[in-house]
Amino acid sequence: MTTPTFFSPEISASPTGVQTQALRPASRRIVDATTRMLHWLMALSFTGAYLTADGERWRLVHVTLGYTLAGLLVARVLWGLLGPRHARLSVLQRKLQGLPAWLKSLPAVRSQGTLQPAWRQGQNLLMALAVALILMLVIPLTLSGYAVWDEWGGEWLEDVHEFFGNTMLVVVLAHIGLIAFLSLLRRKNQALPMLTGRVAGNGPDLAKRNHGILAALVLACVLAFWAWQWREAPQGAVALDAVAADNHRNNDRD
């Protein structure tokens, strides 16, 4: 009687009896590490800045994250102009150029009744539109924030800054909601490539190089800027206005 042979999930045997590691599922890289690092640092900076927008106590943190967001936008634009082809802003532009033609095709599809609109193209166009809006909104958001911090205007300027902040939040939430909807529709996590940089399947890598060293340099620059801001702050993360307010309250009690 032949004794059954058991294999571990990671180990297989060759015809010569030599054990070899089983092949992992095929995947290909579509987003490099630098693009992913810029994306997540921008997301973190906006989230932190929005959460610290109210109240003087965290005002310096809010301003620091605003500066960070502006710097990351400049870095993303440079990367989109000088970086690899898959990260170019021209790719985003070409996608958006197809939006008018897709919208014009919808009435024709409705009138004929037999053809189906290119829903997948429309979904990709909406994703591209959300990304473009986020990048464009960073400009008036950070400029108005700098004007408020430098006291260029009165309360109306604060209202302008708040308007762009809330508009940015709406677009970001719409972007996240669209990703969640497409993940359910396509039964595949659409956010995973921005985390791992890879998608399952055979084929050549869209991102030929990962640019991991440059991604680490971007992170190091952001952390160094945060550390410098913290060191220069009179009370760490607490703004001077908050300290003055506390002193004023203490004097009133006396």
C-alpha cells in the first residue's frame, strides 16, 4: 500500500525530489511607492488639518499641516511632470478629456434603447474627476489659510477658508464613497493598489520601478519639517494665542 504524501501550502516537490517553493499568485505593479507616499501624506495632512481647524489650542498643528499639504501638492505636480509615465498628470488630463464625449453618448444610448453605456469608463472618469478636483482645491484652500494666518483680511477671509475646507471634505468623502461603491460593484478592493502598489493578474508592470528610496526621502522631509516646527514652537504644539488666552483667564480669576 502506498503511503500518501502531504505537502505544505508553500512547498512542492520537483520530479527529482528537490523541494521548491510554490509560486505565488501572479501580480503586477501599477503604482510606485513615491506616488503612494505622496497620496497618503496628503490624505493625512488634510485630515489632521480639518480636525484641528477649530480652537486656538491646536492652531499651530493646523497651520503646520496646511504648509505640509501645500508642499506635497508642489511635489506631486513636479512628480506628475517629471516622474514616470504612469504617474504623469497628462494621464489624468487624457482621462478627463473623454468626459464630454461620454456624457454626449448617454442620450444616444437612451434613445436607441438597445445599447448599454460604457459604465466602466464612466466610473473611471468619475474617479479621475474626483482626484483632479482634490488637487485643484488644495490651491485656494492653502492660500486662503495662509492669508488668515498672516491676517490679510477679516472674518470674511476665514469664511472663505472654511468654505474651501468644507468643499474639499465633500469631494474627499465622495472620492472615498466612490471607491467603496466600485469595490462592491467589481468585487475587488479598489483601494488596495494604493496600499500595496500591485494588482492581481499576469502582464507587465505598469510602474517599471518602485522608486522606494525617493518615497523614503519624501517621508523624511515631511517628518523633518514637522520636527522643526515643533522645536520652533514656544509651547510645543500649543500656539501662543492659546497660552495668552489661558493667562488672560487666570488674570480674570485673580
